[in-house]
Amino acid sequence: MDKISYYIQEIINATGKGIKGYLKAGIKLSGISFLILCVGFLFFGIDFWFLKALGIAVLDLIPVLGSGMVMIPWAIIHLLLGNTTLAWQIGLLYIILAIVRQVAEPFITGKEIGIRPLYTFAATVICILLFGPIGAVLGAVIAVVIKAVFDVSGVNRRKDDHFR
């Protein structure tokens, strides 16, 4: 029984480190979003560009909702008001932001939690298919737990570890 509780404690510790890495990755991705938004808003001449970029970047920390929660309605409102140029600019900036995040997310998250980007991406996609939008968060968490179990159980003790 002593050995089992030791393994459980090690799995909990490894999972905690992985979740900390996941949060760190989220902050890095939000920082990238902030920079892209600052450049775009400044280039398009949007008033209070810094504050708007900061607010959207903070919302970008929320999985699933993110920056689209603000930028899509903002673009639609400007389109309906007849500000078609600004609407297209905001829409284009959102598309650029979404593409950069989709490309960068597996790499940054994988690096921070110690799992290959392909495995992080696969876990996220599978969890989104199984659990819907909440699967975006569950994918990385489940990948962290699986990695922790493998690490603690000694399955991946080789130098060319498949999970790194």
C-alpha cells in the first residue's frame, strides 16, 4: 500500500507541473495575441488600440471563447453600421490571429507541458470531438495526466522518450 500511495503522489505532482506548464503556455499565447492585436489595431488606426488589444488578449486566455467573443461581433456591428472597411480589417485581423494561434498552440503548449506537439494536438482534437468545446481544455489536461502516469510508472525511461 505504501508503494501505491507513493505512485499516486508522484502522479499528482507531475500532473500539477503539467497543468502549471499549460497555464504558462496560455499566458504566452495570450501575449502573442496581444502583440498581433497591437500591431493590427495601430496599423488600422483604431482608437485606444493598446487597451482594446489588452482586453481582447485577456479574454483570449479563456479557452473556446477567446478573442472571437469580441472581434466577431465587433466586425459584424461595423459591417451593419456601414463601416465596411473597418469591419473587413477587424475580420481579417481575427483570421490572422486565429491561424497564428492554431499553429503556435500545439508547439508552445507541448513544450511547456513536456509533450510532443503532435500528441498535444491529437489529444485536444480527440477531446473536442468527444466532449465538445470543453474538450479544448480537457485535451491538454488528459495528455498531462497520461504523461505523468507513464513517467511515474517508468514506461518512458529511454533517452529518446516518445513523449518529449
